[in-house]
Amino acid sequence: MISKLSETVPTDIFLTVFVVLLIVGYFIYKELPEFRQRMGAAERKKQKDKGDKDALIRRLDGMDERLKSIETKFDDMDRKLSRDYNRINDMDDENRRTRQIVSQSLREREIIMRALLAALEGLQEIGADGQTKAAQKEISDYLNEQAHSDRIF
């Protein structure tokens, strides 16, 4: 068989092809385990990527649930803040009305004090002495004091 082959193919080409095939075979023999390992690593990486995608999907689902929980908490806080805001506004309105009432009451008291002072002066004019002079002086001092003090309202 080699003799027939040598008649059709020159020996130097035959040897060159044989050596090349031998080198290729040796190379495949040596590199085949590493090639298989690389192919297995690629397959494992694909599986890992698929597992990572599944894990990512699970993590995203968990995040979605946490976001819904946070959103619920924010809604609760918003309702509470709204109630507090309304309550504060009601308290401000009540405080404003109370200040008006107190301011009016202070004015009424001042008018009553001035009327009392006038009544005491009238009593003194018709001859009532004694306690009327002391009360008149006390009311006059008080009204004078109030006129020069800073009022709260």
C-alpha cells in the first residue's frame, strides 16, 4: 500500500503531510482535555448565568415586596401628617378665637374699671368719703400702670 502511495505522491510531500498530521494529532491529544474543560466551563457559566438570572428575578421580586411595604408606610405617614395638619389648623383657629375673646374681655374689663372709677368719683361728689378715695386711687394707679405696660394680646 505504501508502495502504491509512493508512486502517486512524492515522498517529501508524504512525509510533510504525515508529520503535520502527527503534530496535529499530538496537539489535539494534549489540548483536548483543556478544550473540554473550557467547553464545560462555558456550559457551567451558562448555567450559572441562568441561575443568576433566576436569583436576580427572585431578588427583584423581594425588592418589589419591600417597595410595596415602604409605599404602604409612606401612605400611613401621609394620612397621619394630613390628620396632624388638620388638627394643627383647628388648634390655630381655636387659638385665634380665644385670643379674640380674651382681647374683647380685656377691653370690657377696662371699660368696667373706668365705669367703676367714674361711679366712685360720683359718690365722692355727693359726699361719700372713706373707702371711696382709696379705691379710686387704686383703680387710677392700676389703669395708669396698664396704659404703660405691653399687653400680651
